Amino acid sequence: MNAPEQNGCDDAGRGQFKSRLGFVLAAAGSAVGLGNLWRFPYLTYKYGGAGEEGGGAGTFVLVYLLCIALVCLPLILAEILVGKRGRRNPVGSFNAIRPGTRWNIVGYMGIATGFLILSYYAVVAGWSIEYTYKSVINEFAGFETAISDSEAAQALGAKLTSERRGIGEARAGDSVWVVDGNPEEFKAKLIAKKAELYPQHLFSQFVANPVKQVGYFLAFMVLTVILVLGGVAGGIERGNKIMMPLLLLMLVVLAIRVLTLDGGGRIIGYLFKPSISTLSWDLVLGAMGQAFFSLSVGMGALLTYGSYLGPKDRIDTSSAAIPAIDSSVALLASIVVCGAIISFGLAMTGSGTGNVFTAIPVIFQSIPGGRWLVVLFYLLVTIAALTSTISLLEVVASYMIDERKMKRTEAVLISAAAISAVGILCALSFNLLAGYTLFNMTFFDLLDYLCSNILLPVGGILIAVFVGWVMRHDEKRQELACMNPIVYRIWNVLLKFLAPAAILAVLVGQFIFRA
Ligand code: PFF
């Protein structure tokens, strides 16, 4: 690292990371988030099903890792390089490198994407605050009284009757059911079903409450603002230095707990034994889409963090550290979530966002010590989401600081207020505005679709083309002085040909396969 100023600012008065570790942790913090903790486990389960090793989960994980190595890794380095050379926000960096051209559109697109992602991402992030609270007060424990016998019996497919008596009946409270198996076993199943249903009730009740949705969303925005207001070295770097290692530690503790469950070890074969027969176009697209979202590639978040590096900072090795940390967290999260689901034979529900909030409490209730582990888990989700939201807000704020010449406080507060206005509509998409849909999607779904399926991939292609084809070798070499020449060539070829072609396939493919 080049000598930092006392106040963590470079000569242009911009923020600057005080250490390379600070940069790596901040960038990894941006990458690690809800995408790793609910989306990755959800997708591995989606492709792997409740099956055993050798299923689609192993294939999905393999393709995902290949996408990271061949497509996302070159792109990460390209994005950081643009930021480091431009030393500005996404718009300013393109302007600085190719003045007078329209390449700054890529920057504007990135800022718009960051703005939109934050507006819905912070809604889900807000849920993690409520769930940390719910787990502290142990709200999930109230399932026996909160769910009626008949509701649980119905969910189990048992027939309710007040007439027949005799063998094959089970009685709980005032109700009697005709059941096929052993009545005692049925009663145990009934209680287990209640424990499974209750978190789903809590979740639907929670998202249906507009005041809570908006309140938690705004609370999360306030948390994000506080950290971003601290500036680069003060807020973002210090926050990540504490939060990232804590997060990894928490996940390792949870993974060890799950692996030592009865049958917990089966998850290793499930996740790491691919089978060619499960390979499908849809699986490849799913794995690649997840890689982009999870690594925060394509919208200028990494570019912005790269702009806070000094001219002599080495970026090639730092770029490799980001996907390594990100995929480790994703894999650990899958071990925890899928491992527990497989061991317990639980069916995952809903679209995926709900799983972390509905399946996890069930899982941890049946683990000794789970009452506190679940607190740890939701705290972890909150921390991971926070390190991502600060990077999103920083993209928008850095544009206002550099291009609109605003002070940091003013820039952060104005950006956050505008994002909150859009975010409130997202928070209301689950309740008051649930009926307003376009292409069968609520406002929340629509933004998610637009950002992850269209804006991020398009941004990725444009960055690859800019760095691969438009920037000259001498410009790139200046930023990558320490990079091995052979590695540099491989990177350049991947960036010129494979990355744009692969992203284009994702983009076109998802339209073909949605039809
Ligand atoms: N990578 C984050 C996650 O996996 O949760 C989401 C994200 C953050 C995407 C920042 C894009 C971004 F710029």
C-alpha cells in the first residue's frame, strides 16, 4: 500500500483505503450477502432436490465455480482496474479514461442499478433485523399453541372426524382424526408439523404488515447511512474489518454443528459429487446468473472500491481473494441450510426468500443449543446484508461527491432519501401494493428481475468490452505492473472473448427459456 494520509484521504481529497486487507474485506463484504445466504442454498437445493449425492446440486456447484473462475474473476479484475485507473465513481472513471466518449453510459447504468438494487435489497435485509429480534425473544417456540390441531392435521392430510372411534384414531385436545398409522406417531408428527408451519405463519404475517415492512426497511437504510457516513477508512473499512471475520467464524461454527448432526455428513456428497446427466441449459444459466449477482459484478460497486486504492496498490491478487471468500461463504451457507434440510427431511417452501426465514427456525429448534444458534444465524444474515448495502449506497454517493461536488454527508443523505422513496414501494409490494402487478410481477419482483437479469449482465458485457477491446495494453499494464505476463495474456483473452460471449448467452438464454 502506498503511504496513506493521516485522515485516510488521498491528494484529491477522496477517501482511500488504509490497507490492502481493508480493501479486500470491503470488496468481499460487498460480494457476500443475501445472495450467498439464501439464494445460493436455495438454488443448490432447487437443482439437487431432496435427493442424495450425485444429483444436480453437485453439477450446479461445479458450473457455478467454473463460471466464477472463467467469467467473473476476469471481470472483477477489469472492474477494479477501471476504478483504480479512473480514481473516480463509475461515471467519472469512464470519463477519465476515455474523455469525450459515451462510455460513461456504462457508469450511469451502474449507478442506476446500484440505486435500484439497494431499494429492494434493503427490504429483505430489514427482515433479518426482525428475525434477529424474533430469535432473541424466542418467538418460534410458541408453535404448539399458535397453530391449531386441525390446521396441522389438515396439512398432514389426516381426516377430521367426530364420529368414528377406535384403532387408527389420534386425539389431541378436543379433536379426533382418522389416521393410517400409529396414533402416537401421528401426535409426534402433528407437533413437528406445527413447528414447521409456525415460522411460515409468522413470515406471512410479518410481510403482510405494511408498517413493519416500511419500518424495518427504513431502519436498515439508517444503519447503512451511519456506516457510509463514516467515510471510506472510518466507516466502510473499519466496519468490514470487524464484520467479515466474524461472519466467517459464525458460519464455520454453524457448519460444524450441522455436519455433526445425524446424517449431516451426507451434504458433502450432495454438494460436491456432480453428475453429467443432470447438466441442463437451465442449470448453467442459473449457476452463471448466481455468480454475477453474488460477486456484485457488472454495476460498478467493485469499480468504486477500486477507486479508493492507491496508484501502486496491487490488484490482481486482491481480485482473486474476493471470489475465494465469496464462494467459501456460499458453500458454507449451503452446508448449513441444505445440510440441515436434508438431515431433517424438510420441504423448502416458496420462492427462496422465505426459506431462510421459514426453514431455518424449524431446523435450529431441533438442534441442541439451537435456541441460541438461531440468534447467531440471523445476526450473520444482518451483518452480511449490511456489508453489501454499504457498497451499494457508496456507488450512488460517490457519484454525487465526485460529479455533483457534494459534501459526503449531503451526498449520502440525499441518495439515501431518494432510494428510500423507491424502496418504500418495494416494502409495500408484499401488502398494500401486492395487487399491482406488471408481467405478473410485483414492483419488488420487477426491480429484482430488471437488475439481476438485465442490468447486471449488460453492464458486465460492456465492462468486458471496454477493458478487453477499448483500453490499450500499455494502459492496462500500468495498473498491473506486477502481474505475471502469461497470466495477463490469459486474462486478456478471457475478457475479450469468453466473458462477453458467456454473458450474452446468459442474457439471451434467459429470454428463450422463460418463453
Ligand atoms: N453480492 C450481493 C449478494 O450476494 O448479496 C448483492 C450485491 C451487492 C449485488 C452489491 C450487487 C452489488 F453491487
